[in-house]
Amino acid sequence: MSPESLLAPLLERQAGVVTLAQAVAAGVSASTVHRRVRARAWELLHPGVYLVGGHRYTDEVRIRAAWLWAGGAPAVVSGPAAAYWYRMLDRAPAVVELTVPRGRHLRPGPGMSVVRRDLSPADLVTDRHLDVTAEPLTALETALGVPDGSVFLDRALQRHVRFPALYRAYCRNVGRHGASRAAQLITASADRADSAAERLLVTLLRDAGITGWVLGHPFGAWRIDLAFPAEKLAIEVDGWAWHVDAERFRNDRRKGNAITRAGWDLLRYTWHALDGEPAETVAEIAGALATAA
């Protein structure tokens, strides 16, 4: 098989980008590569990284070339460049961020930046033959680096990432640069996730034809998430916000204790219960109402 035939599937996978090592492995000598560059048949993108003639220079090419320049795995594309790769961003950033292990020393070329850190395997994936940070970590870190980060993160949570996965990525990377701002974004996202859980509970009750409930029912210094005042049944949605806010967690527990001391029946549900076990959740609520009647 000719060198060109061996290169063809590689070029298709890599949008026309090839490294010197890959070319040599396919049977194209180094001298031939340099001759093609001089003849402008191949374009030198970075030291040892080329764009083969006939392929357009695109944002995909730019990102792949930066990653290949870094040597491929264990380097990964991260930050806004990874967000663009996942189509979380409509436009690619001017600078391609690469994350490499702490012990790796690279001097980035034009249009690149290098972050040195060790990532959990859970935060690493291969997507379309490119190593990239997983979507949850990508969404969180991109929110730290773009204008209107909270707006970006809210959109990412609607279209690409579920909050539990985002929260786990946050926990794996606590203490890193930007952790304080990340905590603020996570807390705001948790509030939105909690609101979504309450909306899901309302939907389940309406679909089941269960009435008589009140959202945000006043109770002393607190409000019950969803209450059936006539039956003295309180339902609390244990959302994500208290995972990242210790005071909120303590306040929720104080509220729960006060509810039970006042003689109310208290049911607590997580997002996972509402989303994963809707029939069981509705049946339990209906049973509690029947008992109280």
C-alpha cells in the first residue's frame, strides 16, 4: 500500500492535519515532508505539524493542530476551545487552551496556552479522535473564562450537561484556580436546578390530578416548598443548593425539625427521586394524603 493510501484515512479523521511522526510512520520520509512544505503543497502550522494541501484551514484544524503539537495524549484540549468542540460556543476562541500533566513542560506557540495540572480520568474523554476535557468540567471552566459566564453556564445546563454531573466535576476540582468564582456559579446553578425540581414535582402532581397543594407555604420563619395545609403534609425538595452552602443545609434541617414538631407529616424528595421514580413518588404522596384524610 502506498504512503498516500496509508495517510488517507488519517487525514480524514484529522481534517487534513498530520504530524511529521505520523507521516514518517505512513512511509513519507522527513525529507519528502520538508520538500512538500517548501513547494507549498503542505502548510507548516506548528513545528512538526502540517496541513496537507486540498484541506481548508478551519477552527477544527486549528484546534487539532494545537493538540497534535502538544503530542496528543495525555495533553487535552480544555476551556473555551473544548466548549467550542462540543458546540457549547458558536465561535472558537482566539487561543486554544491545552491542559498537560504537571510534570510536562511546553512553551506554547502563537494562539495557544498551556495549563499544567493533573486531571481525574472522569474529566477526560476522547471525542472525534481528539482528547478533550469532559463536558461538565468544560462547561464549568468555560463559564469562568467568558463574559456573562452565568448566562453561558445556564445555557449549557439546558442543552449539554445535567447539574449532578457539573457538581461532581466541581467537587473533583475544588481548590484550583478560580475555585471561589466556580463556587458562586455552582450555587447559582444549584438554585436554578432546585427550581426545576420543584417545577417537576408540580407537573407530577398535576398529571396525577392531585390538588390542594400550595407552593412556598409560609411556616414560621420559613416557607415549605410544597404544602397540603388541610392535611398538614409538607413536602421538601432536597435540591443541590444545600450541597454547596453549609448554612442552607443547616437551615433546611432546622425547618424540617420545626415542621415535624408542629405535628405535620414531612416527605423529602431529591431530584433523582422525582426524575427517576415519578410513579413511586406520586404514589407515596397520594398514600400520605389518604392517611391524613
